[in-house]
Amino acid sequence: MNKHLFGDTATLLGRSLRHILRSPDTIITTAITPIAMLLLFVYVFGGAIDTGDVKYVNYLLPGILLITVASGIAYTAYRLFLDLQGGIFERFQSMSIARSAVLWGHVLTSVVANFASLALVVLVALLMGFRSSAGVLTWLGVAGILALFTLALTWLAVIAGLAAKSTDGAGGFAYPIIFLPFISSAFVPTDRMPGPVRWFAEHQPVTSIVNTIRNLYAEQAVGNDIWAALAWCVGVLVLAYGIAMMVYRRKIS
Amino acid sequence: MTLDPAIHVQGVEKSFKDVHVLRAVDFDVARGSIFALLGSNGAGKTTLIRILSTLLKADAGSAVVHGYDVATQAAEVRESISLTGQFAAVDEILTGRENLVLIAKLRHLADRGGTADALLARVSLTDGGGRRVSTYSGGMRRRLDIAMSLIGGPPVIFLDEPTTGLDPQARLQVWAAVRELAAGGTTVLLTTQYLDEAEALADRIAILHQGRILVNGTLTELKRLLPPAKVEYVEKQPTLEDVFLAVIGRSATAVPDGADL
């Protein structure tokens, strides 16, 4: 490992964070669609959805948080693509810096930016009546799962950013991921979905993650969902990281 | 010359699929000299620069920069060089000064702020240093780009078409910066498609055409390749460049706008 990895990563993290501070619109646009969905589903469709004793905003928030992350990572792919296109990437690569620091700078920026957007969404949800009796530790647990989810999707975004041929291509990969929560337990309970759809919904990653966060907030037992959620996040993270590094190495050698 | 050359290229070949971009390129660049690689678009200049700056691997042949092999000692090569690519590799969202500080940090220097300020002064950007690069003109951007390459004082500098797209005045400023570098002992390898640029700057010139070095020598040597000069009497007209520089030079010292000549 290069002795400058941490220093160089910190330097490049500082650079991209400065980008975000100077155009905070990326944080806000990331949060706007999820907030609009939150409003739409709670105040328009929510009345027709039966979630038992659970307040609909409480039911909905975990899925909306995942959608927030899924739309936020599109910017990571976009920022990486711009670096590659603009020539500054080559300048960094022709310098004696830790080789993977360029990627880690973007990845950590993604985590910070997504958490800023998540905080905005949670704030709006609180204003709309979201309540949780969960303590600090549980909130930290939720943050941990979201961080893992963000990291996993961010490394997917790195692959997209490295492989993209155009700015549209760099961000476009995120749409299917944004759509995934709709076929899960995020908006409606899965038990009234028709057979194959229900099977898919119950076996895709979003459902286990949403159920875990929902149960954590409600201070109920998380059961096996948490293990499925962690397995999905870690699995995608490891796979995406491996592929991203492979694409990266091919790119820089 | 007893010293090893700063750059030694031997038999370098590179193909992309079935396009042979470089076919057995050989040349040496002496330490502290300016070497111009002259060629039209698509001649393979950028490919060669990318190989020498460790961004691309050659298919065959060897290249040694500052005593280090680009293939096996890439990290040492990177310590010894800096690259100014064809398109200004600057961060648009940061200010000029922040760009310089960023590179100084990545070069692991101690006095980043001082380095940045000194370089801003050197390329006459002190006034613009606090502004975002997105507001810069093409010439300012290019000057900043070159200033970023000077950080840490690398012994070898690659300049890939440093004046493409610049106005004549900005071009002269870049030339002055390049001359100053060589005077300070830095080896400069520059590529250009402008013949006058090679003529004005370079100690040696090599013409790269379709992936091969056709000729390599000093300007005088290259001129000797053609039949001796014959004397012709030509009325000496000012070139448009002379006029352009004279007029904007005057307007800088207050000439009424739109003066009729």
C-alpha cells in the first residue's frame, strides 16, 4: 500500500467536497424527487394503502431514503466522468500519487453528499409527522446500514463513471436502481401482490433493507431481514468494488 | 555530451486495434534542452507523450525518462516529470490558487501556499488567483495549466500542443515561460503542429509523420536538407501578427477606441 494513500485521498476528498459546497444544488436536486414522492404518497395515495396500525409516513420513509441514495450516486458517476473527460484525471495519474486515491476521493465525497441529502429528507419527514421512539444507538444502526448501502451503490456508480462514453450514460445507470423500491415492500405491503411479482419483491435487496430500517425505527425485532440486508449490501459492495478496480486498472495502464 | 540523455526512446511501437500509431520511434533528448516533436494531427504525438508520461504502455521498444524506465519504474518516472496535456487540465470550480495548492499537496510539498503564490506571480496570474477558473480566458487557463506543471520543479516537462487555440499574445507568453524553464535547466519535450513554434523554441526538432520520425536535427541541420537558399528580393510587409501585436500593444498604453489608421 502506498504511504500517501490516506493523505492523497484526504486531499482529493477536500477537492470534491469543495465542488459540492460551491454547487449545493446537487444536494438539493438529489433530495427533491424523494421529497416529492414522500408528499405524493403520504398525502395522495397513502390514504388508500393499508399498512395496519403503522402511520403511512413511518411506513414509507425507509424506502424513500433508499431512493434518495439511488438518485444521489448518479452525481458521483457524473463527477468522475467529468474528471476523466477534462484531463485532470490524466494529470493526477501522471503524478506520483497513490493510484486509488482518485477513486476513494470520489467515493467518500459520495457518502458525505448522500448523507446531507438524507438529512434533508428526514427533516421533511419529521415535519410531515414521522416519529420514531428509537434511541441514538438505533439511529446509528440505521445510519450504518444506509452508509453500507451508499458505499455499495457508489462503487456501482464508479463503474458507470469509468465506463461511460457520455454524460448521459454516466448518470443513466441509476434509473433502474431508483425504480427498484417500487417493486418491494417500500410503498405497499407485498402480501397482496400477484405471485411472481410478490416473489420478486420479497427476494430483491430493497425489501430486506427497507424492512430492517422500518423495524429498527419501530423498535421491533429485525429478525432475519437484517442478515439478508447486510448480505446484499456487502455482496454488491465487494462485487462492484472488484469490477470497478478492474476497470480502473485497465484504464490507467 | 557526457551526461545521459534526459529522455531516451528506442524502437517504441504502439497500435490501437489494427491502426499502427507509432512504428519504431527512436530519439534522444539532451538534458536542459527544448525538443520539439513536430507533426500534423494524427501523427502520433499525443500517443508518444502518453507513453512517456506512463499513462499508456508501449507495445514494443523501450523508453527511459530521467534515468528511469517508463514501463518498470513508472513511480520514479512520475516523480521526475510533469505533463501539460492538450486540453488544459485544470479544475474549473476551484480558483486558480486552489488549483495550485491542490497540486502542491499531491506533490507532498511543505509550503503549499508560498509555492502557489510564487507561481501565480511567475505566470502573471496574481490578480486572477482568487477567481474561479471557469471565469478565465483560454490564455489564463493555459498559463495556470503550465504553472501547475512547474510545481515541485520536475526535471522533465512534457507539453502537448501548449499553444493550440491561444491568441498570439497568449502564445508569446507561453513561449517565454518555456524558454525560462529551459534556461533554468529543465528538459522540455513539446509537441506542436505549428512550424514557427518549433522554429522559435526548439534546440532540436524531430518530424513525426505516420508514426515514424522522418528527420531529427537542429534547425540549421534540417534547413540543410533542402537545396541552398537562393537570394530573392521581397518587399518586407508587416505580417498580420505584427499589426495585431502592435495595435493591442498600443491600446494597452491608451489609444482612443476605434482609432482610424
